[in-house]
Amino acid sequence: MTFVEQGSLYLGEALESPASQALLVFKVKNSQLAEDFPNQDPYILNGLVTHWRVDEWNVVLGLGIAPLSLP
């Protein structure tokens, strides 16, 4: 089952500038689930993505992500 099918990968976007970067938003109870993503991502496994980081964040404005249930 993919991270999207599990409901833990909420959003993925390519940045406009710089176009070589992207943002993935995970909604998980435990950050380890997001940290495990690189071990399964084909872009990383095939050397197309060579650097990533995991940062925790809090929604301070907006309801877009709040109503989702956590896996």
C-alpha cells in the first residue's frame, strides 16, 4: 500500500522556483513514518533525488488539512 493510499502522504508539489525542489506534506502521528519514505521512494532509490530533510510543522491558519483523520 502506498503512502497516499494509507492517507499519510497528504500533498506533493514541485516548487516553481527553484524547479529542482519539491515539497511533500505528510500527516502522521509519528514522524518516523515520514522519515521512512526515502527508503521506498523510486526517485531517491534511482538517484534522481539526492538530498532531503524531514521537518515537523504545525498548521496555524486554515482548515485544509485539519479535518483529515490520522492513520
